[in-house]
Amino acid sequence: MDLRRGFFRLWIVASLIWIGAVLTVEYRDTAIPSLTKSCSELLDFTADRTGEKLGPADTVKCDRVWQEERIRIAGMTLGPPFVFLVAGLLLAWVVGGFRPDGKGRGDAL
């Protein structure tokens, strides 16, 4: 039984499920900005506090927020799979160091 190959395939499947779940949640988000609504849609709204229509300055502010939101979404989508991959590789390297007769794959280090 090849545990390395099995755990790597498990990581691939779990990562794809994670990425799909995060993107599904983000796609269903109805806030502005989101993956389905752009900041330009704000021009159709009226501010509750002032009763004035939102203008181009509000769209610019929204675009800045959306840039930060994209970074957050990318980190939330790709971060956990990357962390688990690195943790698995490190664990395999450590366990390989305990194999007798130099059969471990990390002997060169």
C-alpha cells in the first residue's frame, strides 16, 4: 500500500471540495461588492442616512474595498489547502527520517 500516493490523492480531493465550497458561498453572496455584483450597481441606490443618490466617489471607495475582498477570498480559498500540503510534506519528511537502513527519502538533508 502506497500511503504517500493515497494521502496526496486525499489532499487533492479535499482541496477541490474546499475550493468549490468557498467559491459557492462567495458566489451566493448578494452584497456589493461580490463575485456577482459590481460596484457600479451602487449608482442605482440612495443613501439611507442622507437620502442622496450614491455617486462616483462611492464607487471608487467600493472598488478599494473590493480589492481587499479579493485578497481575502483568495487567501480563504487557497490558504488552507496550501497549509495542509506543507504540513503533510513535512510530516512525511519527518517520518521518513525514522526509517531504518537509510531508506528514508529525506536522508540527503
